Amino acid sequence: MNRREFLAGAMASPLAVLPASSTPQRTAAPPNIVFIMADDLGYADVSCYGRRDYTTPNIDSLAKQGMMFMQAYANSAVCSATRTALITGRYQYRLPVGLEEPVGANSPRTPGLPPDHPTLPSQLKKAGYATALLGKWHLGYLPKFGPLQSGYERFWGFRSGGVDYYTHKSAVGPNAADDLWDGDMPVQQSGYLTNLLGDRAVAAIKEYTSARRPFLISLHFNAPHWPWEGPDDEAEARRIRALTHYDGGNLKTYARMVQQLDLQIGRVLQALASGGVANNTIVIFTSDNGGERFSDTWPFSGKKTELLEGGLRVPAIVRWPGTVAAGSRSPQVAISMDWLPTLLEAAGTRPDPAYPPDGMSLIPALKNSGTPASRKLFWRYRANSQRAMRDGDMKWLEIAGNTYLFNVVEDPMERANLKTLQPEVFQRLAAQFADWNGAMLPENPDSNSGAFFGDQMVDRYGNRRPAR
């Protein structure tokens, strides 16, 4: 843990971001919310969490001015399942769309987020907020499902799991499909998508601050998800034969992708400061799941699609001037579905009583009041028959019939299997998982569930594709 602690204490200053209090501020209640989500970003892929080969000064500035959660989890090891939990505040396994790991191609049978289900944007909208999603949706397709059907007043972005950064298509070759939308209308626009999303976010902030209306902007970048294309790699977009291209990318390209993400976040923070609303805006930065391929998940093992800590642990930073102490770190265990009850409480409203959250409000942690709450958290992932539960410092884990017990605080790499040394703890956690699992929807054998295999990545050499 020394590397992370050292780098966190020596974070570079931001390149172009004014401190939250450096310009005259208008104060208003309730607070604005900018929720920034990266895609497939590893725990240590930003320099304040330990990345060594490049820096992310604007994200680091958020950490300097706010709070870093040191034990933050994603609800799933893959994107759309986590996004289901994030937008509903509930375990994704309560909805058919949450069983998709991730939501696959559009077809009449592809599930989506039901428009009648209360969501973070729909409940904030009822409380008077303007609501916008800029970027990735990945919770179902038109005509039945979409951001505008689930509480967002505005949408500019893409609906599938990933698009090319330059062509904005969700596939290449004969199956290429344009996937860039303004509301429910397809649009064409040239440019590197990370930059275009930054443009849209800055414009939205200017508009909402002029209207003096509280706002939720969900800024869900595709970076640094496949394909591996930096801001000067348009030729790569013409070369690749599939978005998930296993013959491209490298650490240098990945660094440029993350640094361009950081640059756009800096523009967003500058827009808040210039608009005089930085001191009354909650800014959250996190990822939808653990890192993949070129990511740094140190000090954990495992990556995306795995319930090892590296597939689930994510950076999570909150800046909220006047409420969150600058430069603070929280040991509170947190998870994606906590953000709905947290932000509704911050906005002065409550969750729909018919759909009580499974997540908890993090407001006490943000105010650093009291001792951290002990948590019981559960995960399930159909590929490789994965199950996991964390209770306090202990984690029960099952992968492909192999079972483990780890103390993930003392042993974050999950190396020392304690199940024979602490059999009573192992049995208790296994029983608790079984009880919880019985209250969720059963796994659907026809649902999509992604994994990586030995013919794709050498570090998965023992992972063979299942017979069809």
C-alpha cells in the first residue's frame, strides 16, 4: 500500500482547474450534482490512487479538494449490471436487465430498465432537478427502453456497451451500426468521443447555471473502454476489424486515453467554477467496474468479469465544499447502489417507499461523523459460476466450484485462503450468501455473461471457452 499512500500525498497540482472557492460563488439549495463515471477504469489507473507511469492532475485535484473512498466497490464486475444498481439503488439481481452481464445486442428479447421503475434521475426530477445523461446508457434499446424513458430530460450519447471513439459505431465491418444519439434521434458528429462528451458537459453546465435550476448531470464516459484509441489514433479506427481488438493497444495508448479523460474532467470543473456554482455542486468520480487489459488494479488481483477484488474495487472521489473535508480519506466500505440514497438525501428528498434501496446513504461518511458502518455485500456473476460476499473484513468467494475465505483488509491480493483455519466463518458467510441469493431473481441460463479466454489474453491461458 506504500506506493498508493506516497503518490496520494504527492499529487500533482491540476493543470487548468480553479479551486472550488477561487471565484465568487452563488449559493443555493439543493446542491447540483455532477456524477462522472469512467468505463473499465482500474482502481490504480489514476495517479491519486497509485498509477505510476502517468498523472491525472484534474482527478487528483478532486481528491485534494474532497474525499477519497479507499474501499469502494462496483455492484458488478461488468458495466450494465453495475449501471442497473447505480440508477435504481438496488441489487441488479432484482431486475431481468441486471442479469445481463452485460446487455447484449438489440433484439426483441433483449431486456432493459423498465420505464416505470423509479430511478435516481426520475426521483431528482420530481424534486425539481434538471436531469441529463451525457455518454453511455447500456440499459436497453428503443422503442421500449432509454434514458428519456427513465427520468432523464436530456440525453446525448450512445446506447450500446461501447462505440468507436471516431466513427461512433457500435461495431465494424458489415455489422457496423451508428450509435450516437441526441435524445431519441440518431445524429452524426465528427470528433473524438471523449472530447465531444466534455464539450456537451461544459455546455450543459453553462445552460443550467444560467437558468438557476438545480441539475443532475450524469457524465458517463466511454473511456478507457475498448477500442484502444487515443486522441490522435483516427487511423486505428479505420484499421481495426472489431471493437474488441486483441491485436491493438499498449500502455502508451492507454495512458493517452486516461489523460484525455482527465483533461475533459478538468474542463468540467473549470465550467463549474466559472459559472459560480462549484461550491454548491457535488462532484463524484468513479468507475463502473474494475480495470481490464492495460489497467492497474494494484494492490488487488483479478480484473473485469471477475469477482476478485481487482474486478470489483474502483476509485471513488467526492468533492462537496462545506460538507466534505478537503484532502480526506474514508475507510467506509461503499458500493455503486449507495449513490442513489446518498444523493437523494443530499437533495432533500427520499427514495420511493415502494422500492426501498439496498444501498445505504454515505452522508455520515461524507461528513466524517461516527465510525464506519460494517457492511454485508453480495455479488454473483454467471460466467465461471462466481459468487462472493463481504462481511466486515472477511470475504467468501467461489469461482468455478473452488471456494475461498480471505481477509481482504490484511490480504487485499487474496492469496491466503483461510477457509480451513476459520471454518466457522467460512460456513457462516456461505450460509448468508445462500439466504441472500434466495431473495434475488435466479440466474437466467440464457442471459449474456462475458468472460475472457486463453485465445484472447495470455493471462487467461487456463480459461477455455465453454462448449456450445
